[in-house]
Amino acid sequence: MKAPIISAKNLSKWYGQVIGLNNFNLDIMPGITGIVGPNGAGKTTFFKLITGMIKANVGELQVLDQKPWMNTAIHAKFGLCPDYDNLSDDMTGREFLKLSGGLHAMSGAGLDKRISEVSEIVGMTDAIGRKIGGYSKGMRQRIKIAVTILHDPSLLLLDEPLAGTDPLARKEIIDLIFSLHREHGHDIIVSSHVLFEVERMTKNVALVYKGRAVASGHISEIRGLIDKHPHNIVIEGEGLLELAKRFLDMDYIVSVGFSQDKSSIHVQVLKPDSFFNDLPQIVADMDCDITRLHSLDDNLEAVFRYLVGW
């Protein structure tokens, strides 16, 4: 068994009357780990504690077998990509990387070589000489990740790296995160408030809610917790009446209801995996036209409602 790269025990951090983390316990193993939770859950506070930016009020935290607070030696071992945009629009990508490299005591030909390397890694070689002000949101995220890996740290902390990006940019960044681990050897902790995005990056997940790690483990275990409760699914389209009647005959369907204009049905399901597996054949056998299908519970708020008994 490998040792955890991060171990938090009874960790608490508060800001006056506001609690950032509350008796937080979590071990993070090597690889890619998703930290998921709604905004304000404590994800960014946890990242700040890991990087030694702030000190816990109570508890113990070990990062790469060291305590991060007042430990400048460990700073070179991790790279933080923050959730905010700290880029300078008047600089080119190369100029910003040179500035960032200087903060890590990098200079000269060695820095120039590394800038070329990370530009290629993040897919920004053709745009590295352009002004950052002309970058798309996806390009801005990739140049932030380039800064994060510039000094070749062993641990990457990516705080909401997909926020605000379009579907194509999200896929590119997810592919990049895979590459950073598999091809370049970085351990990665990535935060998000969207469960299915994290699921596309890793199967190792920790759920954070109101400053606590309420569940952690393989994504199948997390979904197992969800599946103990009715899963809410909305189906839109035409010819839904016969489909609704068919659903009522299925033993894992709890309820079926129509919207006021009859353009959609709301289905409560106890076994969503079975439902989604069976649905294509059911639709093919019936005269109905499904234009949209989405799950109301494929989000973190639903997970936390189930876990904390809302």
C-alpha cells in the first residue's frame, strides 16, 4: 500500500465567526483525486492549508510527509492553479511565464527551454507569443496550468480548472489533466462543484460539504450512496403518454408525473443505472420522440442532500 500524499486529521479552520473547515478528516493517495463540493464548501480553504498560505486553528496536516505551514522548502514540490484569473492581459503568454519563472528563481536559457516545454505540454506553442488579452477562456486556463507546472512540481492543485469554459475547452483541459499524470508523473488534486466533470477525470473522489469531508472513495461507492434514494429524471419530447404508462409497469420506478404543458415527464427511479440501460430499447419499441433527457440529481447538491439527510 502506498502512503497518502496528504493526510488531514481533525483539521479545523475558521475566520472569525465563519467556519472554513470543521473537523476535516481525509487521506489523499497518489494519482488524480477529485475534491467536489458546492461553492463555499471549504475546497479553497483546504488548498490554502495544503500550500501553507494559512494555518489551521486545530488539527494535523501532512503534505508529502511534511507540515506545510512555515515550511518554504516544500513550496517547490507543489504547484497551485487558483480558481481566480491572475493573468496580465498586456503581457504575452511567454512574458507571463518568464515573470512566473523568475519567482521560482528560474532564469536564462534554462527558463527559456522550460517555457518551450510547458507551452507544448499545454498545447499553447502557437499562441505563446500572443497577448493574453486575446486568449479565449480555455486558453487562459491552459496558460495558468503552464505556470503551475513550470517549476516541475510533484503535486498539482487545480482549483476549478473547468470553470467558465465551453464544452470543447473542457474536453481539452480534461485530456491535459490525464496527460499531466500519466505522461509527466504529477499527482493531481482537482476541485469542482460539478460531479460529472470530476467523474470524467478520476474515479477517486472526496465530497466536501460545510467544511467536512462527508464521503470519500471510488466514484462507484459515492453513486451507491446516491442510489439508495430516488433519482429524479426529466424526459422531454412528444408521444410521452404511452412511455409514461410503460414506466409505471417497471419495478424500480417510484413515480411518474407530467409537466403542466405535457411536454415532459418527471420520473423517480431507484436504480438509475438499470433505467438508463433499459431506456434506449423501450424508446425504440414505442412511438415517441425524445428530444432531451436530463437528471436533476446529477449534481453535488443532490448528493449532499442524501448524505446529510436534507
